[in-house]
Amino acid sequence: MNDNSDLKGATLNLNSLLEYQVGAVVSRTLIKKESGTVTLFAFDEGEGLSEHTAPFDALVQVTDGEAEISIAGQPHRVAAGEFIVMPANLPHALKALTRYKMLLVMIKSD
């Protein structure tokens, strides 16, 4: 299991930490603690995550490309350099309009 010790104390480019794969969604967990997670995702064009909910707010920052992120049935176009907060317990889905990478930050709280 990779403990990501290669990330600690280093200046890195997020987009270089994960490569696109044809026809796939790939991810790399950068930080995993009881209090939350930080995960980098790479989506090939047309790929996505089906509608689901999460018990905590989640911040999605797109670092490359463009995605459609639907929250409670309302679509939002989010491009590189932009972010959106997905509220807890509302259904959301993600679809790659182009190949895109995103950083997902989820902080768990009561």
C-alpha cells in the first residue's frame, strides 16, 4: 500500500500525479484520515460517476479539462481552475465533457 510519503514536504503539480486511461476513471488518494480525504481523479472523455449521495459536503476543484457536475438534478459546467461544493445528502453525478482531472476534498464533521 502506498503511504504517499513521496508527496510529503514536496512541491508538486497535481496534474502530473495521475495519468488518464482510455475509457476509465482512475483515482489516487493523496490524504486519508479519519477527519477526511483528499483524492485526485482523472476521467476520460465521456466517463463519469452515476448519481449518488455523500453524508458530508465535498469540494471539487477541476484542475484540467471540463466536467458537468449535476447537483439535485441541476447541471453545472466546471472547467479547469474552477471549483464547486457539493452539499451533503444531495444527489450528485459527474460526467467528463472533455478529459478532466479533479481534486476531491471531503472533510467529515458532525
